[in-house]
Amino acid sequence: MVTVNGAPSDCAGSSIAKLVADGGYQPQRVAVELNEQIVPKTQYESTVVKDGDKVEIVGFVGGG
């Protein structure tokens, strides 16, 4: 089981890119942390989550 934004998820084996897309996020407007380490956007496709990982996806919101 993987924890994504504080909730358990059965997504072990998925890439960060897939998690971002499945969450409805725009990749250019998020930051992703995997086990308390920022994942560079260039590594979203190649970084695969494993059982026990913790992922935080934070979307940027503009205001004015």
C-alpha cells in the first residue's frame, strides 16, 4: 500500500507521472515529494512508487 496525500492507495508499481495524471493534476503546476524528497519533474516518468512509499502531490494555485 502506498500513501498518497495522506490516504492509502493501491498504486504500487505506478510512476509518479501516472499518479499526477490520475489525480487530475497538470504536471507543470505541481510539486511531488516521495518519502520526504522532492522528485524533479524530469524524473516523473521514470520514478516508480513501491509498497510502503509516501507521496505528496502539491498543486500550485495562483491568485490575485
